[in-house]
Amino acid sequence: MHQHSRTDPYADRYADRAAGMVASEIRALFAVASRPEVVSLAGGMPNIAALPLDVIGGMLDELTRRRGAEALQYASAQGDPELRARICEVMALEGVHGSPDDVIVTVGSQQALDLLTRIFVDPGDVVLAEAPSYVGALGTFAMYQADVVHVPLDSEGLVPAALRETLERLRREGRRVKFLYTVPTFQNPAGVTLTAARRAELLDICAAHGVLVIEDNPYGLLGFDGEPMRALRADDPDHVIYLGSFSKTFAPGFRIGWALAPHAVRAKLVLAAESAILSHASFSQFAVREYLMTQPWHQQIKSFREMYRERRDAMLDALESMMPAGCTWTRPAGGFFVWLTLPEGLDAKAMAPRAIADRVAYVPGTGFYADGQGRRNMRLSYCYPEPDRIREGVRRLASVVEREIELRDTFGTGRAPERSGVDTPGPDTA
């Protein structure tokens, strides 16, 4: 009897694609990171403390009494028409002008990503993704047996020259590229933002190669300086599918996201959604719709931005004053995350249990790559802890890193130098 069949008697019956189903680096951390004595700089949970829960409670009570018979009934797989119209108003803040007919409401933007991969990707097809990339996307691509090819980032986002070179190489090899997946604004996990000039170049390159772009934009309205960036979709509605979510700008518990897609693609997405869930949660859709119609949501987003800016500043200040020499990190202009690169010879994944023992948690960088990169990297999240807890977490982390450097200098590691995937500025540069 095989070893695996003793631990899982169904192992020989699963479909091939089930082999790609593994627990993410982040979920594996939650059990220990949620202990109260641990400062968690790991999870990217939105901080809903700024929401007026009494007002929202009254709104939901009124919704139940006034429209409960509709809100508790089945809905269409495409989503509530009035909510789709409101979603178009939200996207207009980023220059996107779409029709409600081309919006499909999904269970968070994660389901939109799953449905798109389901309808586009055959096993062995190539999906391009930033290096590093969102761990939830990588899990979806693995589930559908895509071959993920990474394209490097730097402090200005995805590198267009590397994208062009990668596409040309794949064309010579006869590989079939289905789409480029990108989080261009306040990227998860790196925190970097694709510049306006690079956005235009990226769109030109993908159009020349006939490659679809999936723009995942959960953080776009959470910038700390100035107006929202213009979305990729705003400048190329024919070749960009836009994914959005209310998890970061309202509340994740409603699980409302969406996709804006070309009309034919939207039709396929609706069919795929019907197959997966039959219909969406009506009450959640009605709740988000009521929130957008009756509450000062622009002001609420401003409150979120101010709260996250304070936490971002606390993390960057603490990193600059406490982290040992040789560490570098990104400086996000919005969103939730800082991407830190350790000195050569250190291994963030191997170090993680020792950090937990010192009561601080982070996500090792390897979880954000499909090809084993990222051992010198970690993602630090500033969205949830209070500023004082962030500073204490960084203090604990700096102590762990200092001990790792001492061990490296004393015993060596034998590990070859590794690129971080993101060229981060040093701690003394802007």
C-alpha cells in the first residue's frame, strides 16, 4: 500500500488538477499568527474598525423590513441590475466607462478570477504573472493546471522590456499565452504601482501579441496621495478585463466583487457562474447596493485611506529606524503591503518559525512565486494592527533578523545569492 493512500484513502481517485491544490503560505500561518501575544504582520485583513457599525446595522434592519422578500430570494447569476449600475459609478473614479450589461457580480474578485481561468485556460497553457504575484491567483492558476511564467517587477511596477522579451521567447517556443494577470496599483504583495508611462507600454505590448490583460484592482481607491490612478481598462476596453471588489473599500464579509469584461466574455462568465453557484447571495448584493445608495461612501473611503496611511507611515518609520543594514523594502503609495528583501544568505521561510517564537509573524516570499523564488523576501502587512503594535512587531522582527545575520556571519549558509524579484530602494532612499 502506498504511503499516501494510508493518509488519504481517496488519493487515487482525485482528478489530476487536484494535485495543484495546496494550502497557501498565508492560510498556514493564520492559526499561530492569530494568537493574541503574536504581532501579525502577515494577513491582509481589511480593518473595518472605521465603519459606523450602528449605522450599517440600521441600514440592514431597514433593508430586511422594507425589501426582505426580494433580498432573501434567489437572484440572477449576473447580479442585481441596480448594483451593477452602481459598480459602474465606482469604476468611473478610475476613468473606466463600462456598461452595467458587461458587469458580472461575483463572490469577491477571487471568484471572478476563478471563472476567467476556467473559461480560458486549458492544462499547459501559459499565464503570465508578475514576480512576485498574488498568492490567491497563483493557487487558482495551479488548480486549472496553467503554466505560470513570471515577469519581473521593480519599484515602478512590471518591467515592459521583460514582458516583451518573455512574449517573444514564448512565441518562438510555440507556447500558447492566454492572458497576463496583473495587480497594477498598490500591488499585492510588493506594494509597488505601475507608472502611467509603463501602463501605456504594457497595453501596446499585449495588443501587439494578442494577449488579454486581467487587471485585478482591489486597492485602487486606497491611495494615500492625490487622485486614483487611471485604470488599464480605461485605455483599452477591448483587451482588458477589470476585476474589482468591495472587500477593501466597504467590508469583506459581504463577499461582493465583480468583473467588467467584453460582452462575449461576460456571457461566458455568467454561464460559468450558473454552473458554479446557480445564483449569488441576494442579501449581500442588496446590502452593498443600499450602502452605495444611502451612505456617504466616498467619505468612508477617505477615512480608510487616512487610517491606512497612518499605519503605512508607522511601518516605514519603524523599518528605517530599526532594521539592520542590508535590508531593503518597497515604499507603497497606497494599499496594504510592504515587500522586504533580506541580506544575502538569509532565508525568510526558514526564519519564520523563529520569528513566531519571538511573537511576530510575516508571510515568507516563496508563497508569491510559482517557481521557488522569494526565499530572501517577506510580505509585511500594515493594514490591521494599530500603529504601536506595528512598531513593536517591527522591533521584534529586527531582532530576529539581527540574530540571523550573526548566525550567517558565524557559520555561513552556502546559499547562492538570489534575486528578490523586486528591485527595492535602500532604506536611505525615497
